[in-house]
Amino acid sequence: MLKEIDKPEEPPRIAVKFANLVFVLGILFSILLVVYAIYKIYNPLEPVSPAFYIISMLCGGVFAALFGLGLKRLGNNLKVNLSVLFFTAGIAVYGFETYFEFFIKDNYNTYFGEDRFTDRNYYGGVYAKKINDNNYTVFSASGMDFIVINLDWESDVNELKWAENLLQTYSRHRAIVVSHFILTYDANDSFSQQGQNIYNALKDNPNLFLMLSGHETVEYICERIYITKKVAPITTIIVYIHSSPTFRIV
């Protein structure tokens, strides 16, 4: 006599609906990953190898196929268990990201914030109150007045308008713009995307003569002459100091 094998109980209907939703979201996320990778291949903002985005496309395609097969072929119990695993992993990843974004101290503004410099006569001010990421200083040397504008990573349109207004307000000052990643190290000595944005936004100001940056592990100088407006040359210098044995903060 054959024994009847007990079938596992079906999970509650709401759990099955939740699992199906997780799998559908997985498919959508995978498709978005593929679309984003294609966009980055044709619109590169930074000098990243296309191979990285091609691999991302392949991963997105594989994930989309797996989520699709899982949605159609897997049993409800396994589907529910996997959806709980995926959901928990997603919550953990974004939980850590939120924690680092909002609860980890911004050491730069903690130790080198606006308050540290407000009583110094060379310090001009900041773009956003209490945030020293965008600031400017003024000084004089050898009978010439200078303004130095420090811009943050990937300055947005409003921050660049702020810098433009400073250049016009201090039009008699020789201007220097400093940002982390203006030049790339390639055969054309070209601007990074954020460097190009800075140059395009500020190049019409005749007092801007120098831009300084880092990021790349090289040191060189290139010069851009904006002939259309007959503006003086803008020299851009890249200096890598991360591992320099002689560099120190004073």
C-alpha cells in the first residue's frame, strides 16, 4: 500500500501577492539597470570604461530573466521565501545607505566648516549657510587683488550661478577657481564632465585666469583660450597630492 505524501501547505494569499510584487519589482529594477547602462555608454559623465556598463547590461538582462522565470515557474512557498530574502537584503542595503547619508558626521564641515574661518579677514563666505563645500576667499599680493572660489563635487546650476555672480562682483580681482575633478588624464587633456560644466558656466569672465584640480594621479598643465569672446587664456592645472610625501596641511 502506497503512503500518501503530505503536500506542504500553501502560504496565505497575501504572502503570495507580496512575493509576486517583489519579483515584478525585481524585473523592473533589472530593466532600469539595463537602460541606465545604455544611457551611460552613450552619455559618459566620467571617464569610466564602457566594459563596466556592458557588464551591468548583461547582469541586468540575466536578473530580469531570472526574476521572470521565478515569477512564472517557482512554487508559491519557494517564491515567498525568496521574496522575503530579497526584501530583507534590500532593506538592509538602503538602511545602511540612509545611515551613512544622514547619521555619519560630515568631518569636513565638522572640522573645517564656516565657523572655523568667519573671523579671518581673507574669508569671504559660503554658498549655503553652515556648509563650507562652496566658499570663497580674497587676498592681495604684489599689488594685485585675487579671489579664490572653491567649488564642491559636481556643482549644480545654482552653485555655478553663485560663482558667476562672485566673478562679476569681484571683477577687478584676478580669479582662481578650485574644484576636485576638472581635468581628465587622456590623450586630449580634456575636461571631466563637471570640469566642462564649470568652464562653460564661467569662461565669459575675463578675470578668470586659473583653475586648479586634482583627482587624477598625474601632474600637468593645459591651457584653454576662449577665442569666441576674446577672453584671456584660462590655464588649468591638475596636481595629485594624495600620496605626496611633501604635502601637509598648515
